[in-house]
Amino acid sequence: MRVLMVCLGNICRSPMAEGLLRQKLAVRGLADFVTVDSAGTGGWHAGEPPDRRTVAVLQRAGAPSDMVARQIVDADFHQFDVILAMDRANAVTLRGFAPPGARAAIALLREGLSPDEVPDPYYGGEEGFERVRALIDEALEGWLARWEHEGLLRR
Ligand code: 4NP
């Protein structure tokens, strides 16, 4: 099972989703069965570490925070099973980028939840990052339950 988290810059929301999911998988002893990565639809921050406010959230959660930002590439659409977009704009961009024959299913991280988007916290304050964390956390619990139910959290 391979999951790619995607936002705009790959420095705030998607690395947070990647780190929190990796942490949840580790706690459940499932880290070996799921590959988790993240990328941005844009490449302006490629090569940079996550935003310090995302790093702070991840460190408080005991989650990894050693990501390096990158832009999504065609190969991602062939290598990942599911690509989870943080907001609708990201999802639209991803559908436009998807090459012919792509294997990955594209969905909103918060599909079926209200609100169904994780808002961009970049220009706000620290509270925005705590809110993002709560929105991501709730969604991840839902995906984990679904993947478990579908038998996807095994080799
Ligand atoms: P992210 O946040 O998409 O959650 O990583 C952003 C980070 C940087 C920019 C936009 C969103 N930016 O325009 O530089």
C-alpha cells in the first residue's frame, strides 16, 4: 500500500499528513506495510525542510519531521495507490497532471468529512497549524479504519 500526501508547497500540510500517518502506522506496528510520502503541486520550496510550525506540531506528536520538499512528478501517479489532496484546488491540479494510464486514485484527504478541505495555514499563525493538525488527524483515523477494513494494511 503506497500513499502520497499532496498540498501546494509541500512544506506545511502534506509533510504534516505524512509525518502523522507514519507515526500512527508505527504505533500500530504497520509501518512495514505502508509507504508514505508527500509532494507539492508547486515546486517553489523544493529542497526545503518543512515549515518550522509544521516541524513543531510533528515534534510534539512524536512524529518524524525529516522531510524534504519536492514537486510531484509523473512517476508518482504510477507508483502510488492513492494520492490524497489537502484541498480541492490541489485535487483539480492533480487531475490535470495525471498522465495516461495512471494507477493512483486521487481523493481529498477529508473526503466525506466536513469541512472537506485542509486550509492553507502558511500566512496565518501557530493556531492555524494546530487546526490543520486536528483536521488531518481526524481524516487519517478514517482512512486507517477503511484500509484496515479493506485488508490493505498487510503485505
Ligand atoms: P502548503 O502551504 O501547501 O501546506 O505547503 C504553502 C506553503 C507555501 C506556499 C503556499 C502554501 N507558498 O505559496 O509559498
